[in-house]
Amino acid sequence: MASNGAGTLARVDTEAVFAASARHRRAVADLLESLDEDQLAVPSLCAGWDVRTVAAHLASAIAPSNRAFMGAVLRHGGNLHHAIDAVARKTARLPVADIVEILRRHADSRFTPPVTGPRGPLTDVLVHTGDMRIPLGLSHNPVGAHVRAALDFVSMGRPVGFVPRGRLAGLQLVAEDLDWRWGAGPDVCGRGIDVLMVACGRASVLPQVHGPGVETVSARLNGGRGARHR
């Protein structure tokens, strides 16, 4: 199922997407449980957050009560980015075992933020897993079908909070391992997961992609249009 520049978002298999998100949340719990304090404190690819805080964000995003988050939104004047940051940092102060327990207990959460649909949370956990694993020197090789769903979302869905308007304009994304492409213009090519990470603002992954479009996307990420998603 290759996507192309004509760009119609493939019909989502909602059950498969929810199952994929659950699988990756449990994998994050397993990863977190295996790390020592030094590894938990390693800066992630999500600027300003260490590995522990990224995991805490993923846990807080699926916790059953939104009361803490809404309180943070009010305290930060309606700024969602600052509220997400505050809740993640607060959750990161919990014992690691508690963060792991939240991730496992609520792995099957079907909470879907407005606008993004079920592929939003899947994309979130895929990208944030890379944010943790890559700085730790661990491989990041998620299932291709899961990456393809996330690529469809960031390129043809409504990726609010993931990809700012204009970041991918005039570029063609090519996932060489997935027979997937989207857009028109200079190519940005590589493994699907690396293309996804770059699309979501991870400039440190740029060395893993290639093609004449890399210079353009690099300038955008490093020139203020590449702010990380949360």
C-alpha cells in the first residue's frame, strides 16, 4: 500500500491502530523497567526532557483522569504545550515502578485527542520511543505497518502538534523500506521510522536520511519551523 503525491489518507483500521499503540506502550514500560538512574537521566531527543520525562509523558497521556491536565492548562493560561510539559515533569517525579505500572495498566487506552484521531497517539508513542532509545544507543525498529500508519497521518491527516504548517511543503517523503512515498519535490529518503522522526522535528535524525530535500528540511528544522511536538 504505497501512498503518493495525490494524497488520500488510507482508511484506518481503528482496532489495529489501538492494538499497535498498546503494544508500543507496553514496550516502553519494559524499556523503562530495564534502565538504571543514569540512563533515565540521559537527555532525550525531545528537547528539555530526559528519558524518564518522556516516559512519564506517555504515561500521563493515557491516565484515566484529565483533571490534572486541565488544571495545568488553566495555570498556564491555556497554553497546551506548557501544560503538557508541566504534567510530564510532575509525573516524572513518581517512582519509576509507578510510571511503569501506569503504562501497563492503561496500555489499552482508547483516548483519542480531538482532531488527530487514533493515529495521533500511535504516532506519539512511536516518535517518543525513538526519543528515548536513540540517545541510549538502542535500535529503534518498530513494525513497518505501524510506521506506515503514522507516516500517512503526519503527511495527509491533521497532525496538529506534530508537524507545523509548511514544514513538509514542496518535499517528497520516501520510506525506502515500506514502498511508501508522499508529496512532490526534492526527496527526503530513508527508513520509514527515520523519515517519520525527521517529519516530527527530530533534527538529530537528519544524518540517517538522504536526498536533495534534506537541505531544505534541515533549514526548516533549524530555523524555527521545527519545534518539537509533545
